[in-house]
Amino acid sequence: MKKLLRFLIAGGVGFVVDAGVLHLLLWFTPFGPFVGRAVSIPSALLATWFLNRNFTFGRSDRSLAAEGFRYGSVGLTSALLNYALFSSLLMTEPSLRPIIALTLASAAATAFSFFGYSRFVFRHRQNS
């Protein structure tokens, strides 16, 4: 339960980074919400990797490169799920504000991410 709470805190920070970067890009650039998310998602992924590695799960016993590859794999899959839901929501309901679509899509991707990170990335090998 403690890891789940820490994961949600790290995810909350990632959400703020994602939403903040998206908001800044929508406000200060000609980028629309689709290009904006393509920039904001990697920003959030980097922030959550740092927090999950140092605060939530602890460093894995894999090399930094292997851990990073696994984290990126789960993160990219989760991000694609998140982005697909975000895009679908905006295309089916054009009057929906992008921040609402981001919130709903991010919530849906949370369970997948927790399972992937806890089981595939940061799971410590047992000494047999």
C-alpha cells in the first residue's frame, strides 16, 4: 500500500509536469493539443522515472541502461494508451477541454503503469 501511495504521488507530479508543459505549449506556441501532448508526455515520463526510481520503488538491481529500457518500454506503452484515449476523447467530443481529456486518459493509464513498473521494471530478483 505504501508503494501505491508513493506511486500515486510520483504520478501526480508527472501529471502536473504533463499538464503544465501542455498548457504552456498551448498558450505560448502555435502547437495544438496533439503536438503539445507529443512534447509533454516525454517530459512527464522523465520526471516520473526519476521519482519512481528514487522514491517509490527504489533502484532496480539491473544496469541503468536495462532499467531505463524497461522503464521506457512500459512508459511508452502507457503513454500510447494515454495518448490514444486522449485523442479519441477529443475527436469524439470536440467541445471537451484538452485538460479534461488529459485527466481522464491519465487516470485510465495509471493501473497499467503501476503493474508494469512494479512487476517488470523495479521488481527485485530474489536470491535463490
